Amino acid sequence: MVQNIRQNATRNLKVAFVGIILLLAAVYFVVPLVWIIIASMKDTNSLLSTGILQIPRKIVLIHNLSFLSHFQHSIYWRWYANSIIYSAGVGLLTCLVSAMCAYPLAKHVFRGKESIFRLIVASLMIPGTVIAVPLFMLEKQMGLVDSYFGIILPMAVSPFGVYFLRIYIRDVVPDEIIDSAMMEGANQWTTFWAIVVPMIRPALSTLLLISFTTTWNNFFLPLVLLHDPNLYPLTLGIQTWLSVINSIQASEAPWYPLIITGCLLSILPMVIAFVFLRNAIVRGLIEGGIKM
């Protein structure tokens, strides 16, 4: 009896501890989101004179959105469109390139396969700053600096995507199905598109969201490769506004509401993408976790 009471007490303490950790994690992630929503409702004076989570008496969100939309000839929406182009292009190409690379590495037998895979995994350890200068020189010779393709093509080659899909295809796609398709006369291309791709759709959804989010938040590569403000993504464009706050030009516009409202709108695509892809992501992670 005493032992059961001790076991129940220990279990309750563990549950309470896990609950507290999860609650703290939720607060850590939710509070900044709540703050940016409330802050976007304020003007400059309210931002500096009220509490960080205090709702202002006069809500000026519509005014902030209107000012943001017309500021500097609507350059913000140009940056927004650029971010969508970069992120969507990288996401789709990453899924395509990674799946086409991962399929033979997972299901085919050829000389040097394991060495190639090890090189791919090893490339994950190379910091982006190391390849920035060689990449800039290469793209400059190819005429890709200050272009959409200059950002999309380097990021579409994802070692993580190849590693992730290789493990998933190896464990989720049965060899018997591929062998049956070959016996029915299907070639490798037909097998890949008709059998492999539909079976790994949850993993592709997960990789698409990861690639989209990574590209949306990327700052360093556009900083190195882009010089035309009309090609900036949101990350680089908003940073140019941040650099003005401490300069003489800061008095010419309400920069704080402008930047905060711009940051609020910048998170919407990631929220929307997660809402639409969450079921496929959870299913893919569960299936992959069970198989691995």
C-alpha cells in the first residue's frame, strides 16, 4: 500500500514537472506573438508610454497598415511578394531535387552510394558563411547576382532534404511494390512519380514547410547576393528600416509602428502554411518515427 502511494506520488510529480515545462514553453512562444499584435495597435507615443502588453485606448492598427502599404511607394508589398517567390520556389524545388536524389540512394544499388550519402551528410556541418564568398564569385560569373534565381537555386539544394527523404523512402516505401511495378513494365521515372511520390507525400509536406520557413527567415544569403532594394525579401528590407531608426532620418516617419506592423504581417504566411500542412506533417513524422 505504501509502495503504491509512493509510486503514485512520483508519477504525479513527473506529470506536474512536465506540465510546468510545457506551460513555460507555451508562454515563451505565445507572449512575443501577443506583444507584437498589441504593439501593432499603437502609435509611437503609446509604444513608449504604455506597458508592453497594455492595450491602448486608441487603436491605430488600420492607420498603421495604411501607412505601411503606402510608405516608400508600397515597397513593403514588393518585398512581401519577393519573399513569397523565394520561399515558394525554394520549397518546391527542394522537394523535387531532394526526392529525386533520395530515391536512388534509398532503393538502388550502385558503386559509391554510401560514400555519396556520407558526403551529403557531412555537408550539413559546413556553415553557410564559409561558402558565401565562393558562392558570390560563382554567381557573379554566371550573372545570377541580383536575380531571383541567384537566391532560389543555391537554397534548393538541401543536404538535409536528401538525408530526410532518403531515410523516409528507405523505411516507408516497400521494395516489393517497386519490384512489382518494374515487372509490370514501368520504368524508373514512372515508378518514381506514380508510386514513390504519393507514398512520401507526408514527408514532402514536412520538407516543404521546413524549406519555406527557412527561406522566409533567411537573411545572410540575400544580404550577400542582392544589392537592388526591389529584389529584397522582407528580412533584408525590414533590416534596412531598422538601420534608419538611430539615424537622422528617424524623425521623418513613425518607424517603430511601421516596423512592428511589418513584422506582424510577415509571420502570417508561416502560420497559414502550418495550418494547411499540419495534418500531413504530423502524419509524416509519426510514420517516419515508427519506421525508424
